[in-house]
Amino acid sequence: MKSIATIIWRDVRQSYASGGTWLPVIFYLSAATLFPFAVGPDRALLLQTGGGILWIAALLATLLPLDRLIQPDLENGIYDQLIVRGISDEMIAAARLVSHWLAFGPPLLLAAFLASGLMGLEGEALGTLLASLAIATPALAGLAVMIAALTAGLKGAGALGGLLLVPLAIPLLIFGAGSLSAQGSGALLFLSAISLLLVAITPFAAGAALSAVRE
């Protein structure tokens, strides 16, 4: 467990230092800033569409760190060293999931809180948006780790990863944005179930991919 905690801490520290954390946040805030300029100052329209736009921005922000999640450590032989030390591929993938969420999830939630002011979201709508993103960010992190492991070592891995992640994340987008409607309580339940499923399968799927790419 100490080795896993060390891996998580190293990855989180590296993500904050290299820009892997701040680039998605800057992108997210940029998208939220540009949207009101594009649609105009119509408050009713912003309230109606703002939550969905913030969800789309969160999904697209997930794409940015894909090429940094697995490939650099794979090229440097770090995963081989961890395997030699008796740490399984599944544990490595689980540690990467946790570290990526710690570096990606909380900053994105903070950015969503700031961006919601530009959309005029407040009160219950703001709370629902933050709750839905809090539920979904572990799943988005899991998808990113799985796809980064699947595309590791391939040419154009970043573009290919984007093509794979977007359709797989559509259920999260549907239920996440749907939770902002008047009948959104059921959508949050479905979102929670999908998020839990993705988090549960990530260590095994990404671990199998890591094992295959090292052979």
C-alpha cells in the first residue's frame, strides 16, 4: 500500500507541475467565458443552455491530458520497474485512476463553480450541476485512463483517444445534462450507476491493456 500511495502522490505532483491539471481547467473556463459572448446577454437562454454547455466543456476537457497519462511512464520503463517490484498491472491502473482524478476532478469542480456564474446558474441548479460533475468526474478519469492505456504506443494516440472517448462518454453527458432538468433526480441515479460501473472496470480493462502493450 505504501508503494501505491507513493505512485499516486508522484503522479498528482507531476500533473500539477507539468500543466496536466491546469490546461483542462483553463480550457473549461475559456469555453464558459466564450459561450455568453456567442449567444448574447439573454439570461433565460443562458439558464436554459448553460448547464449543458458546461457539461460538454467538461467532457472535452477530459481529452486534453490523454497523451500524458500512460505513454511517458511506459516509454521511461517505469511500469516495468513497478511490475518487477511485484505491483500488478491492475494496481498500477487503479493508482493511475486515483491520481488522475485527484489532479483532474477537484480543479474541474472549482472551475465549474466559477463558470456557473457566467451562465447565471445559482441555487438548486448550481448544486445539481456540481453534484452531477462530482459523480461523473471519477468515471471520466476512468475512461481517460482506459483509453490512454489502450492507445499507448500507437501513432496519433491523442487523436485516436479522442475518437474513442467521446462516444463512450455520451451516456455520462446525457444523464449529467439531463439531471439539470425539472425531472432530473432519476438522471442522477443513472449517472451514479454508470460512474460506479466505469470506475469498477477501469483497473481491469486498463491493466489488461498495459499488460498487452508491454509484451
